[in-house]
Amino acid sequence: MNIFDKVLKAVSPEKALKRQVARRKMEILNSGYSYHGASKTKKSLLGWISNGGSPKEDITDNLKTLRERSRDLYMGVPLATGALKTCRTNIVGSGLKLKAQIDYDILGISDEDAARWESNVEREFFLWSDTVNCDVERLNNFYELQQLAFLNWILSGDCFVLMPIIPRINEAYDLRIQLIESDRVSTPDRKKFGVTIEGGVEVAENGEITAYHIMQSHPLSMETLKREWVRVEAFGSKTGRRNVLHLMESERIGQKRGVPILAPVIESLKQLGRYTEAELMAAVVSGMYTVFIETKDSGTEAPLGSAIPEDEQVDIDDEDSYELGNGAMISLAEGETVKEANPGRPNTAFDGFVTSICRQIGSALELPYELLVKQFEASYSASRASLLEAWKMFRMRRTWLAADFCQPIYEEWLCEAVAKGRVDAPGFFDDPLIRKAYCGCEWNGPSQGQIDPLKEVTAASKRVQEGFSTRAKETAELTGGDFFKNVKQRIREENTMKEGGLIESGKAGS
């Protein structure tokens, strides 16, 4: 109420009341969102309490709780475990494989020379990537590190990667990969005055990420005695080299840390897990047949076949606890009776309710219900539509993984290979455009799979015939293989068949 309204209220309360009523009516007559989603007068929205915040307040300040709950769901709720592993298996699988594809037009070399260069680079990269020596910890090869990094990315919200140079005996390359769990990147207890650090990410005035602060030990470890941080620049000050790879999915402008993929459905998954456990326990109790014997004899002798063996009892120290068992007989004291309590399990409504919740969870995770629960009971068209919808998400995140993890690591490796003379790449360090041309490649992962292989192959053949696709692309998507390697292998097979007299020369390949 402004000053004029207060004066008017003192002089003429009736006019002041009419003025307030008129103002209220004008608020109700407001147009646009003020009468819909932003309405403050509708009864259906009066109880909606919402307070907005910046990405820091909404995301970064809540990440510790979100991570811990997300991991708890992964370890204890089968549906959450299955959702994350389904994403990992379809997006990464056994690992994204390198397929070098240099821009030979810019480099001024022939198609044949480019093919030989690509084959040589793929062999050299396989020499480095197919061994645990590429891992700082010497536990996983490059392809296993992919699935580990991706799983931590979606489970914890983000994952960090360092690329140190560590020479090792009898190794041709010195580049190593070190994965950092998201919890370790955090704001130091004592940070420098005037430095902006959000969730362990140091930011310049213009919003540019300048460095990451990594804790030497895990903050949740019971063995952590001293909390120390190391500041790692995001890019080298002299070379511009990427020192840290940050795997995350942004959902807000200005966001510096990632959100676990399960964050929107944490409550639904937890409640569903509790409900499932309760139903399971009720079914177990219902399946046990226990006889209670009431006696008027005050003697201390145990009745015939009484109770459960002591080594099988859980609450043996609790005198007030009666334990149920399969076919057990338990004695009661004089005057004690047992009233039958039938839990009525299994619950016939359980499956329908769980299915409904799973559909909502699947919608939030971009996983169709059929794929979320691994149950395909619909028609071919409906099942295929579900797979196609899921693969839109799988391909999107596979592209992100390739761009944010595989490609930067490959480019670092290629720099070392060229510098050591194991790969010949004239002009590689002279011109960024030439370097980009040499670094061109694709990362192929597991294929989508087919519900009806004959229909899928027929459609692929038609796309190739009409020029909508290529044999190399269709081979990668249908089987995850390499068309050119398949052709070479087929030639060897056909020649072997002819030499063995199993096919006629004129019918080879027919």
C-alpha cells in the first residue's frame, strides 16, 4: 500500500476499499502467463512455492547430495542400475573404435596415399590403446576407460580426465590417461582472495574456465587425514594444450558442473525401491507356514519341534521377538494367542502400478519403457519405434563422448606420434588447418541391432542404391564392422574357396 492509499484509507475508508477491489480485479484481468502458469490468484497455483536461483544455487550447491543419492540408487535399486548400464552398453559397448578419415584434398595427397596413411595410423593407435599401459593406474585399456569415464559421467554428473606424460619401459608412447572422480574437483578450504571458484572450477571475469582445483585424496574417504588441493590450468599457458578434459552435460547457461542423469527421478526411484522391498518381504512372509502352539503347562520344556534352530535365528538375543520359518513350530506362554494376519501376497496390483511409474521414469531418462525393463511385448512396429527413439539419445551422447573424450585424447596421441617420427605428417605443427586435416576421424561404437534382420538389411541396401547412404556407414551401423576390411576378408575367403574347389571360378561372390 503506497502513501496515497494510506492517506485515502484514513480520510475515506470506503473509497480506499473500492480502490483495492478495483486493483484486485485488474490483476485478475491480466493477460498472458499472468492468468495461466504465472497466476497468483488461481487456487490451483496458490500453494505452489517456487524460488528460482542461479546455476550455482540450483545445481552446484546441491551436487554433493545428488551424487551420493544417485550412487546409492545405482548400488541398491535394480531399475536405476539397469537404466545406467543400458545407456553405457548401447552408447559405449566394448569401446568406440578409431576410423581415421583425413582430408586428403587439403593435404594434397591421393586417395590411395590417404588410405595407406590412415591404415598405418590406426595400427599405431591400436599399439597404444589396446594395452593397460595407456592408463596411469595400469588397470584398463583405452576402450575400457571409455566405459568407466562415461558411467561416472552419467552417475555423478561429470568426470575429469588428465593427460600426463609418463615414460615407461618398452613403450613406444608416453601419453597416459588419468580419470578423476567428480568429488575430488572441489573448492579449496582456503582460496585466494579475488579468485572466483565454483565447485572447484576457477572462472575468469568473462566466464572463461581457467583452472580446476583437484583434491589430492577423495573427500569422502575415511583415510583422508590432510586436505590438500592441486591447481591444474585448463589450457597450457605456453602451448595452449588441453590439460583437463571435463565430461558433462550442460542444461543451464553459466553452469560449471554436471548433474547426475538420475537427478530428476531420484525420489521416484527411491520410493519405487522401497515399495518393491516391502512387497517382496510381504510375499516372503506370506510364503512361510509357521505353527504356534499354546499350552497351559507352565513347565520350561520346549514343545515338540519347537522354533527355529539357534544358528538360524536373527534376533536370538531379543526375548520379545518371535521368528517365522518354513514349517516352524513356536510355543506361546499361557494366555497368549495368535491372530492370523494374511498379507494377501503376491499383490495383483503391483505390476500395473510399477509399470506406470517405470513409464514416467523412462520418459525422463529418454529410455522407452520396453528398453528400460528389457521387455518387448508390443508389435514389430512399436518395438522398432521404441528402439529408434532410444537410439536418438544414444547417438547424441555417443557423439558427445567422442568429441569430449576420444577425439582430444587421439589428437594428443597423434601429436606425440608425429613428434617421435612414428607417423609421417608434413606440416602438422606448422598450420592449424593442416593439423585439423590430419586429425579427422570417426568413432564407431556398437550397432543398433535389428528386430527383423531381413527388413533392416533390405532397407540398408535400398539406401545405398539410392545414394542416401554408403556401404561403409551401413556396415558400421548394422554390424559395427569395417566395410573395407570386410571386402579384403571376402576376397581372401573367395580365393580360398576357389583353390579348394568348393566353388567355380565364374560363380565367385555370387
